[in-house]
Amino acid sequence: MIYREAGDFKTSYQSDAQTFPIKLDRIGYFITLFVAVLVVPFVINDYMANAILMPFLIYAIAALGLNILTGYCGQVSLGTGGFMAVGAFACYKLMTAFPDVSILIHVLLSGVVTAIVGVLFGLPSLRIKGFYLAVATLAAQFFLVWLFNKVPWFYNNSASGMINAPERTVFGFAVTGPGASAAAQYLICLAFVIVLALIARNLTRGAFGRRWMAIRDMDIAAEIIGVNPLKAKLTAFAVSSFYIGIAGALFFAVYLGAAEAGDAFGITKSFLVLFMVIIGGLGSIFGSFAGAAFLVVLPVVLKVVGADWMGWPDDLVAHLQLIIVGALIMAFLILEPHGLAQLWRVTKEKLRLWPFPH
């Protein structure tokens, strides 16, 4: 009986259009934020950070970017891994060329570089769409990985072809290199997630979001009513690539510390982020977080239950993970195309009506 709008009056347009109109939702959001910022950093350990928290935060940024492009604008992309590689290698070149500049600036500039590259590869979306656009972005994926593997300038002529993040600090705490603090790395990723999620929420609820959704639903009708397809699609590619580039930079510099384009940013990375968006829910900010959390936690749970408790071999656990993910994708596409976000919305609606029949 506490999850109700009764007594929660709106006295302005601003309060009526707020992200969390129900008071209980706002309280839950601030409690979650409080725990994430002021509790988790003091109880975190290396395993928790490297196995769950940092991958979740970084993949959530990538899923947000892909959801803006695919979920809100309707432009299918299979090049997420390649664009993450652009962000990673741009961050590496900036860190080695400008060692006195803060890594926060490097990560943001890596997102800008990736946005420019994303716009270039988004130009075909003005002529093609659907399956053909997916193939074009898949070609971008292979081309970018090939480029970073074959041109020595990108990895500073290293004999191994790998890039290694130099040691950097933020406010005196090491965030890259062997002496990095898990709490500091977590807080850096969390700060980017909070800011980018708020920006994405406002973008998708504003004029840009309406243009993107109009193009997604019916591009011809959108053009007739005054939506510029060129501007709408290219801005979606730019914003999406900016987010994915930041995710790639954080994935390389803060999480991995060292990377090789083919191994760290191959086609499997593109499919992984796409599966996060599908399972979490297309066209949903919450769905990006839900899908990222699910696919990050699933391997950990399977390892603990299957390998540690049941004694199953590691290859069996890995194959079981692929079977579960594949089955869930088919189930969601058939039974609930809007993913976990829609299930959460339905649950909240039932909670609001409980215990009355409906």
C-alpha cells in the first residue's frame, strides 16, 4: 500500500515531468546512489571490483551508447567492439603523447575521437537500413580491428602489438598501472556512469530523443513532419559512439591495463553488448543497466555454482553460459521483446494495484 501516487501532488510542469514521479522511486534511487558512492568503496575488494563492479559499470556505458543508436533511433549496429577499440587506442595515444594531462581528459577526448569515427561509419545509414546497415557496421568492426593490428603507429611500434596503460593518478590515487587502487578505479567508472546516464536520460526525453524515436518508428513520416533524417541519424551515431568510446577507454586504461585489439575488442564484444541491450530492453535506460548486470553476473554465478560447488569442468560451464544466454535471447525476442525493463515495469504496475484485483 506504500507504492502509490496518492498524496504525491505535482505543482509544476518540472515536477510532473521528472524522471522518478513516484516518491518511493526517488527514495530508492538516492539510497542506491548513497550506497554506491559512500558505502561500496569502503568494503570493496579486488575480486569484487574486477569480477563484477567495474565490468558492470563499463559495459553499462557501452550498452547505453548502443541503446541510444539501436533502441531509440532504430539503427542496427554490430560494430560496438570496433568503436570500443577506437576509444581504447585513442586513450593510449593521448596518454603517451600528453603524460601531464589528467586521464579524465584523455577518456573524454577518446569519446570525442570515437564520435567522429562513428559519424563517418554512420554515413551509410542515410542510404541503407536494417540488415544492410548491420552488415555495414560489421564491416567497420573488422576494418577497425584490422587497422589497429596492422598499423604499428597505433601501438607505438611495440614488438608484441599490445598497448599498456601508463601509471596515472586522480586526486593522488592511482587508477592505472600495477599499483592502482580498486576503490579509486571503481569510483572513476562510477562517476562516468552517473554523469553519462543523466545525460542519456535527458537526451532521450528531449528533442533529440523525439527525433530519434520518430526515425525509428517511421522514417518517411518523420521526414514529412519536419525531422531531418541526416541530422537525426548522424547525431545518434555521434552520441552512441561517444559513449562507446568512453567505455572502450575505461575498459583498456582502468580495467584491463593492457590490451590487444583482436583479443579485447573482437566481434564477440560487439555481440555481448548487443545481447545486453536485447535482454535488458531496447529503448530503455534502465534496460541498459539491467542487461549489463545480468550478463556480467551470470558467468560469476555459473562459475561459483557449477565449477566451485558442483565440480563441473570449466569448458562445460562456459558452454552452459552460451546455452543460457542464447535461450534467453530467443525467449525475450518471442515472449517479451522489451526485455527486463518491461518486466520491471509490469511488476511495478502490479505492485501499485496490489492487493486489489485487476
